[in-house]
Amino acid sequence: MRSQYLVFLSCMLFSLCCTAMGAALTLQPTLADYKDGEKWVWKYKGVTKAGEVRADGKDTKKIISKNGELFMVTAPRTFPLSDIVKPVDSKTSRYNWPLQVGKKWTFEDHWESEDGTKGSTIQDAEVLSFKAETVDAGTFMAYTIQYKGKIINTRGYSANTEDIHVYAPELKTFIKLTQIQDDYLYIEELIEYSK
């Protein structure tokens, strides 16, 4: 009996130490994690080193319910939330679930823009930390994930990239995004969240 108690106590201490060291895991959000009326608003700005502003504005996402089904509304479209929260099985996705400090993977995105240009983004990703982070919308526990690599497209564009995503599990999204592509800096920050 005493040996079972010691094993139990050891497991508990190990668990507490791992959690204190940032070893907690964050799973991919599910449909049950979202609520009708949730709303996120980000401000964004993209500027070249020469001072040319290429992006400046706000982005909003909101959860709505239609006939008992949840949808995510963005500026261009409305998506069934069930499509957005489908389990991600890919080991090269933007977020490699579960998230945990120290986790590393390669992010790959092969895409096509509205004008038909095809391209690829390939970056080495690493979860650097999990700590309280403050943005205009408030202070949240968040993972800082660094992505470093390259973006190329069929028009001959090629740039080194570094992205920093600050992802807050409580909000099920990033609260800050910083992207550097050679001479271009893009920053997006959450300015409002409501349930």
C-alpha cells in the first residue's frame, strides 16, 4: 500500500512540475468550445521598409447560429463552424495539435491566389513559450509560435519569412501575428473580444 502511495505521489509531483515548466498540452478547439455571439476584431497594418503602406484596416469574425447550427462569419463569407473545427491530421499544418512548449514541426501551405498565382510557404515552426500576453483586447495566457522559412510563387517571387503567432487557447485563435517577408512587415493584433 505504501509503495502505491509513493508512486501516486511521485506521479502527482511530476505532473505539477511539468505543468509549471509549460508542459501543458492544448488540443485543437472543437465545436463545443464556441458560443453563439462570440466576436473577434483585429487591427492590421503592413508596411515596407520604404514606408509604403500595403495593408491597413480591421478584420472581424463572429459566431452566429442559424437553425441550431453554428457558423463563422467573416468579411467575404460565412462558413459552417463544423467545417472549420474538423480535426487536423496533417503534421505540416499551421498549428500542429496538441500545442506544447518546445514542440517543433514543418509548416507547409501550397496555395492559389484569386488571380491564379500559385505558391508555397514552407517554414520550420517551434512553440517558444506559454505565458500571459497583453494586447489591446486584454491579457491572455498564450503560446508564442515562431515560423521561419521561405515563400515562393509562380510569378518568380521568393522571400525569406519569419512569422510569430501568439495563440490564446481561451479565445481559440491568435491574438497577435507578426510577419516579416524580406522588406515587408505585417502586424495584426486583437483589439476586441466578446462572448
